[in-house]
Amino acid sequence: MKINYANGVKNDSIKTSKIKSLGMLFENQINLSNEYYLTNNIANIHKKPTPIQVVKVEYPKRSRAKITEAYYRTASTTDYNGIYKGKYIDFEAKETNSNLFPFKNISIHQINHLLSVNKMGGIAFLIIFFRLFNEVYLLDIKDFSNLKDSGDKSISISKISKLGKKVETGYSPLVNYLKTIDNVYFDTKKEG
Amino acid sequence: MKINYANGVKNDSIKTSKIKSLGMLFENQINLSNEYYLTNNIANIHKKPTPIQVVKVEYPKRSRAKITEAYYRTASTTDYNGIYKGKYIDFEAKETNSNLFPFKNISIHQINHLLSVNKMGGIAFLIIFFRLFNEVYLLDIKDFSNLKDSGDKSISISKISKLGKKVETGYSPLVNYLKTIDNVYFDTKKEG
């Protein structure tokens, strides 16, 4: 059974417990971080809805339309995009339970989409959560693509820790990836 | 029955017939225009999938997951966003069959979302198709919001033609709204 998180769901009990957050889907940690950014007028970044192909819809009297046959579709773009400091932001968030992230975990469509965004002047990257190590890394799509082209089948946490940038995790926001973006993509005075 | 257009569907017979295009859902005209922009490396702008809340999923043996109960959800953001000339673009596309566009046709969530994007330095607007007149207009979200705040219930085509900017329609792309964006938001030499 696929677990479906409603968009914008408030879950303060999860928010306030770091222990619990480790068991939370990484995607949901990013969603809560985005909520924090939006509420504080820092950035406007959202998860796109999962693409679903609807085949059959019923219209029961006195109630809302009910979809009775539908299928998940492959996403042609990434899960997340939005605006931060006037710049277009686009990324995919992934997690792995080992010390390796296999390249096949991201579709070629998504990589090409991110490369296109990069070419057009947007900020395009991957955020990868190594659950075993409780470490999150941000890796620019160009670096990721170059590595993939080199012929390897996966990227190790030790390699990503050199090539990418570690993302601070904590309470609010849970995954502070915009701070990492400041360091990697913006000319900011060092804040640590 | 709701008509569902698959993303990225190619329909050249529609593309090449302006007569037919008038009967096409406006949304689909925008989607085809975005395909044109993407193919020609002009912009990377996509329609977000319709948000659907999945309640029940079945996993028949030897076949893909089948969703057997789901419901349409209200969108918290807009239908379209992406990148053009390095800038974040966000808009909602609407159509009307009269000479008036009623403000209630756009949700307050969507207006607030567009105002937030505008505040953060993005390009945020509405594209409205007046089907009876076969005319398309682009209206900046600030202008739209000011009008709405003035107490009117709708905006007429004559008012929008003064306050907004007419969008050229033709063959490729069907709805050339990026040319309008050039005129409204970028310092470009006059191209007409």
C-alpha cells in the first residue's frame, strides 16, 4: 500500500520530535521545510502532485466526483520547483538506505530536465538523504551528470561528501537546504 | 465525464489547423506552446499534474498498480510554472465564454500564491482566453489583484485590453505568450 501524504498537512507532533523525524519519509521532511520557508516568506517552493492518469470517474448524486480507475504515470519533470531570492529552483529529493546512491534511482528524463534548467540559468540539483548515516547532501546537476557519464553505477557517500555540500538538518526547518544553496550558488558572506 | 489530456501528447493534426484550435481546450493550446518552447530551448515551463488524493490502490498480479478510489483535490498553487530567460515564471490559464471574466473563477489561494511569487521577484500573471472573441490577454497579478480589491465582480474584455497585454496567437507556438512577456517584463527592443 502506497502511503499518501496530503499536501500541506500539519503534523506538529512530528515537527517537534527529531527522533521521529528520522523515521519520516524524507520527502515529507522536505515538504515541512518548504512550509517553513513559505510561512516565513523566505521562498516559495512546492512539491508537484504525483502524475496520475485518470481512466474512470463516477459522479454519485449529492457527492463529489469519485475516481474509480486510475494509474500512476512516470514523471517527466522533477518533484520540486519554485522561487528563492528571485531565482528559479528545481530539484529532486531522493533517499537511500546504503552508503551508495545508484544512478538508476533517477530517471534520464529527470536528469535531462535538470540539465535544461541549469542551461537556462536556473539552480538545479539533487538532494540525497543517506538514511543509515542520517546525512543529507546537495549535489549540483552538472556534477551529478559528469559522474554518471564517467561510467560508474553509483555514487558513494564519501564521494558525494567531497563533490557536494552537506545540508544542515535540525528543527526549523528540518532540512535547511536553502542555507546550502546560499553557500553553493549565491555570493554570501560566510555564515558557517 | 472529465476529459483528461495526457501530458506531452503529440497532436499534429490539431497543431496545423487553426480552425480546430479554436475548439481545443485553452489549456491544451498552452501545453502545446510550452512543448514548442521546450523543444526549441526557449523556456522550460510545464503544467503541474492535477492534484489527486489517492484512497485505495490495488496491486493485481503481473500488472501495474491500479488506483480504485481517489478524489480531485483543490490546487494550492497554480497550473503552470517554470523558467524563461533565467527568471521564474508562474501563471494560471483561464478561459471564459462571455465578454467578462468573473473574479471567482480564480481561487484566493491561487491569487495569494501569485502575489507571493511577485513579491519574491518572479513573473506572475494570468492568461485569459475570451473564446467568443478569440482573443487572449496576459494580465499581471498585481493589476488583477488591484482590480479585484476595488470591489468589482468581474473584469471585462475592454478593461483587460487596456490594463493587460494582448497575446499573439498563431501556429507555432499556438499561444505566443513569451513574446508578450518580453514586452511586459523584459527590456527588449521593440519587435512589434
